[in-house]
Amino acid sequence: MFVLEITKSKIKKAILLLIFISLLLLQNRTVGVSNLNLPVPLEHVETTEKVIALTINVDWGEEYIPPMLDIFDDYRAKVTFFVTGRWAQKHPDLLKIMAERGHQIENHGYSHPHPDRLPVTKNKEEIIKTENIIRNIIGKKTKFYAPPYGERGKSGLLAAEELGYTTVLWTLDTIDWRSDSTPEIIARRVINPAKRNGIQPEKKGAIVLMHPKENTVKALPQILSTLNNEQYMFVTLDELITYKNSGHTTPGVK
């Protein structure tokens, strides 16, 4: 009798364990299917044309933006600035100058939070608040969203999509925010990017991530002059997407 009770107990535990494992597998399968249905961020435009979009995320570093604007003028480069709403509120005159000099102004959320830690409603609030601030300053509505920290979780992606935005990440990251990123290293990450998983990132149609930093300012002349000599043009995101699938294209690489 005692042996029989032990056997029944083991069987019951085994059944419960199987049920638990089955639920875990079902949950993982559901998450996998759900991820397949998420919006796909814009990281690269497939084209054989020599066009590159420089994107500058701005939540600080306003002292470096005027020299950046002068350098862009010198090389006839147009770029896209993704600004936070709180930054735009503090620097409306500078934001107007950035737009007046032909650069595109887009949405980086309001307070630079971690989108993956917020619900969809809060991420939407971040985007909408910034959209209204920017529109009140320069008279244009934003349509691209660069999530802070480059986070690409479900909440941020869905929030942007539900508001009609395209989420933008990057092809090439200068990683210029790091203290060990010298001007030479920053320039090399754009001019001659390192292979990733054995694949050379494609510069044609690339989106490059930068920030307003001293070493970024120092690296810009080398980046722009070298790639200009290679016949590259530096364009806004609005212009970059018009080149999509132009010429004989190959799949883009992140």
C-alpha cells in the first residue's frame, strides 16, 4: 500500500511537470509568432546609389550643434536630427536654426526613458508630447521615431506604429558617446566599418547614428570629405527613402 502511494505521487508529479513544460513551450511559441507580427524598424535602405543618412540623436550637447551645422554647410550635407521634447523646449531658437538650414527634425521621445520598460500608452504619450512641441516651434509634424537607447521592444514599436510613425534604428553606429571613441575611431566606424558576423555592412543606403559630442565634431570633416571623394551624398531620411530599390539592389545588412 505504501509503495502504491509513492508510485501515485510520482505519477502525479510527472503529470504536473509535463503540464508545466507544455505551458512554457506554448508561451514561447506564442511570443515567437507575436514577434513576427511586430513592425520592422527602418535600419537601412536597399539601393545601389551612393547615399547615406546621418542621424543625430539629441538630448544634450547643444554647444556642439552650431559647429556641426557649419561643417554640414561646408560639405553640402543634409542630416536628420532626432530631438527629445524636453530638449526642444529648452532650445527652441536653436531648433528653428537647425530646421531653417535644411535639416530634418524628428522625434526622440520626450524624456529619454527606456521604451522597453514602459507600456504602450506611456510610449505614445512620450511621442505625442514631443510631436506637439516640435510642431509648435517649427510648424512641422514629425513622422519618424528613434527610440532612446536603440531599444526595439514590443511596446515602443507598437506605440510608434499606432501613431503612424516609422521607427528608425541604424546601419552603422559610431558609438561616439563612449569616452574611448576618439575622432579617428568614430570616422573609421563610418568610412570603413568592421564586419559583423563575417559580413561587411553596406554603406549605400546606410543610416548612421551619431550624437552631438566634441569628438564627433572633430571626426565629421574626415567622414564627409572621404566619402564625398567616393561620390557619396549625405541626405535626410525623407530623401533617403526615395532611393529605396533604385538600381539593381541586394538585401540590406544591419
